[in-house]
Amino acid sequence: MNNRNLAIDMLRGLTMVLMVFVNELWPVHDVPHFLEHFDTWEDGMGLADFVYPLFLFAMGMSIPYAIDRRYEKGFDTRSTLLHILQRTLALILMGVFIYNGEAREMAGSEPLYILLYTLGFFLVWNMYPKDWKPARWLQVAGCVLLLVLAATYRTADGGLFRTGWWGILGQIGWAYLLCSATYLLARPRVWPLALCWLFFATTCLMGSEMRSGELPVGDNFLVEMAHALNQGNGHITVMALGGLLTTLCERRLTHAKWGIGLAAAAVLGILGTLAHQGWIVSKNLGTLPWCLFVSATAVALYTLLRVLEARGWTAWFKPISVAGTATLTLYMIPYLFVALWIVTEPSVPAWVAGWTGVGVVVLYTAVCVAIAWLLTRLGLKLKI
């Protein structure tokens, strides 16, 4: 039974393309502010503040499909839980390696480190042909390579390899673990997942500084619990569980799905406006208004994509479809360009600024997508 949801692939693909685009705007001067990250206390969000939570939302939407597909294939709960743990570990490990390469100053060896951990990722998690015997040895070689990299890692001041804030992929991994495990326990019921969403929405409120600059109730046990579960103040789980609940609610609807989807987006927008009275919109603080406004956008965009899918208007997606099916592969490609940038230290021409610079980044993004497509044709595709 093929129950793949093309609209989720499109949402995930669009989000990843946008993520590559906004992440590579940094060398460009005079970028329109609405494309950039807003400052912590600026009370607003640019396009760059949408993409990461949108990806979390799309990830959450795909969880019921992935888990239910395993049951349809005859896998039991134990093997499914093990599969979830394996995927979580892969995301966390990737996130930590990337974090140590981009957030900490190394002793002049960043390019080599980036190239080697990327090689390690592909050796371990490449989608090898089924029953291809050399695959196991390549995976072992990749594990050894990553272990050696972690053991020999040193920062400029002698610091060792560490977790830090886990990196983006690591945060996605922790959110994936909590959401998948919760769905595994609750399926097919929706209300336990809704309660879980409410819990983390509450910790998000209580763990975010208000407009006054103070926490609403000071330090508290609930927020500390969210931190202990590696969910930040709860915002990453609000986004991922929101996507999961969207999938479950859509499955239960038989009529007026598109209208209800737009109505749900409107309700989320209204709730975000109400929360905005006490809290600013801030990605860096992970405030609830930010979560709700992004969730409203995600539901509205997904509803639109569902309409396009139903009408057969999906040809526009084909040129970037690899971003929806080989998402992790595309995510890794810009890091190779970062390594090249560090080695060559190019100067950015003065004309690469403003909208002209934005156009250059659009072309760069298209090149990354094309490389991802080529790699998949060559049999190189990360799959966890």
C-alpha cells in the first residue's frame, strides 16, 4: 500500500530549499531585512525565522505515515522503537559533529574536519543497494572515521569534542524521538498527543521572557522538565507535535478538508495574536507567538499544497523534488562549499549586494539542488 503524501514532500522540499537560501545570505551586504533573522528582542520574524520551525512541522507530519507504514510491512512495536532510536542517534550525532565544526573555533583544520565528517556521514548512512555486501564494511569504516574525528578534535584553545546545544539536526533528533515515542504509545488516539502539545505550549509560555524581560512565574519545574528532555523551552516540540496532530486530524476529516485547514490556520493566527499581547515574536527566545504564527503559516501552506496536489498542479515541484526526497543530502552540500570558502578566502565583489546579491544566492541554491540530484543519480543519498 502506497500512502505517501506528496504535499508533505512538497512542504519539506520547499522548506529545505528556503533553508539553503537563507543560510547562505550571510556574505551578501544590504540584504532586505525581511529575508534575514530578526534580532532577539526585535519583536518580529523574517523569512529566515520561518524555515527551521517549518521543517520541524513537516517532520512531525511525516511521523504517522512512517510508523504506520512499518506496521503495514509487518514490523512489531519493539523493532519500530529500535528504528526510532537508531534514527534519533543518527540525527544527534550528525548535529553534534556539525555543531563542533561551525560553532567553535578550531585550530585551523575546519575544512578537513568538515570534509571528513561529511565523508563519514555518507559511509555510514548512505542508501546502499539492498544485499550489497561491501556496504557493511563501508559503514564500519565510516564509524571508525567519525570516532577518530571525535577523539582527535581540538579547538584553538585546546577544547575537546562536546555536545553544546546539539546543533540543528540534533534538536530535530530530540524532537523526533519524543514525538515518535509519544505517537507509538498513543496511536491511534489523538487526545494524548493534544495534551502533550498543550503541556509543551505551556512550558513555552512559562519559559519565555515576557515583554517586561521577566519570566511569567520565575524558574519552575515544568520548564526544567522540558530542558531535561532536550526540548528547549518546549518550542521545538510545539512545532513538531503540531505537524503530527495536523496529519492525524486530516485523516479523520471526510469533508471540507481544505476549508477546515484554512480555518485551523486562522485559529492558530488568532491564538498567536492573543499570546503576542504578553510575549514578543522571537525565534531566538522560542516564544509561543512565534510558534503559533509559524504553525498557522505551515497549516495554510500545507492546505494550499493539498489543493495543488488534488488538482494535479505539481509539475512546478519536479525541478526541486530532490529536496523533498533526499532532504538530508541537500542539507549537507552547503557545508562542502563552506569548507571551500575557508580554504580559498574569497573576497565578495561590491556588486554582490542587495537584490543582486540575493539573485546570486538564488543561483547558488539552484546549484546545490542540482548537485543533490546528481549525487542521488550516482547512488549517494543519505537515509537514516
